[in-house]
Amino acid sequence: MKNSMRLLAVPTLALGALALSGGSAMAADASYSSTLGQLNGTTGTGTITVDVTGDKAMVNLQVSGLAETFMDGPYPHVQHIHGGAAGVCPTPANDTNGDGIISVTEGAGGYGAIQTTLTTSGATTPAEGLNLELGGQGGTYSVQREITLDAATKASLESGTAVVVVHGLDPATAGVSTEVFSSPSDLNPDLPLGATSPALCGTLTATQMGAMPQGGADTGVAQETGTNTAALGLGSGLVLAAAAGGAYMVRRSNTKA
């Protein structure tokens, strides 16, 4: 009886150890996030997280309060990860022609060219940059999907120069005349300038891997944060619980023997 109860502790401990190792394996290599700032009179808001594992990224973009309708249908908002430049969003000083709208090309010196298009489905290459059918529809929407990152986008993320830009202004808040808003876009003359100009913008910054150490200033000891910590804590808790349970069963067996 003593031996059989002792053996019960072994698989229980192994189960706890498995939970510990499994939790760590599922964690992302790096995570990036941004709270998107408003441009060109936009009153909407947006947040994005990008969790990277190898060349894959789980994207979670949440947008609300943007323009709702366009030509009697849902307003198509395209959004991209830009890179290869300074990694900053434009300011009113970037409106070099003084028309009241910061266009895509006027802001490109700060955030760079399109590297990844954050489509709702399908391809994510720069070629899809103005694919309105794959853009967010309406004023409130989300893009939640796994995508494959190319080398350029991954390099921009790692260097802190990746910038997310959501396009499509609301004519009611843009603060310009209908003539200016409806003038030909600098990207596609078949579209209005206001429909392709940046509405929200934010630089993606590391929130997990590669962050500054959070240990004490005197010791310089780094502490794990974010998803890894939660997984490690859960796994460790299961191991300790398993050990305690196994030890209890052994002691109970010894008492009865």
C-alpha cells in the first residue's frame, strides 16, 4: 500500500512539469503594441498588438469612431504597417502644401513605405495597400488574424521603426472644404484625397521581449514580464500543487500502514 500511494505522486508531478514546459513553448518571441493617435481632425480611436513567433504574427487591431459611410455604403478603411524611415507619425507641420490635410506622401518621410497591409483576409503584401474590399468596413471594426511577416517588416519591428497607419477621414471632422476633401488622392486619382489620407497613426513598441530590465537598480536583475511570466507562474503553481498533493497522499498512506 505504501509503495502504490508513493507511485501516485510521480505522474502528478510529471503533469505539473508538463504544464510548465508547455506554457513557455506557446509564448510569443516578441510582442509589440501601440495606442493610435489622431490625425487630420479624426475623432476615432484605435489600438493594436502584434505578437510575433518566428515569421508569424498574431495581429489584433481594434478601431472605433471613424467615418461610418462612403457613397451610401460602409466606409472602407485600409491600414498598413509602414517602415524603412524614422518610425514617427506626422504632425501638422508635415502639411507642406498647406491644404489642411496631411496626405500619405507628406507623412511618408516619417513613417516610410507600406511594408505589410493589414487586410481583413487574404494577402497582406504592399500590393493590397488600396484594396478597399479587404479593408475595415464602417467606423468600428477589428482585424484579428495570423499573418506571415516578411523580412523588412520584421526588421522594422525589431528596430522600433514600424508604424501603423489607418486611412480614411471623416469629411464632417476633417476641417477642410468639400473641394479639398474630394480632390484627387496622391495615391490614386480615382479616389478622394480625404479617403486615403491618414486618420490614425502609432509607432509599434516592444512590450515583452527586449524591454528594459525591470529588476532592482542596484542588482540589475531582469524580471520576466507579460505572457511568459503568466505561463511560468501557472506552471510553477501546478508543480507545487502536485508536489503537495503527492506528499499528502504518501503521508496518509504511511499513517494508515
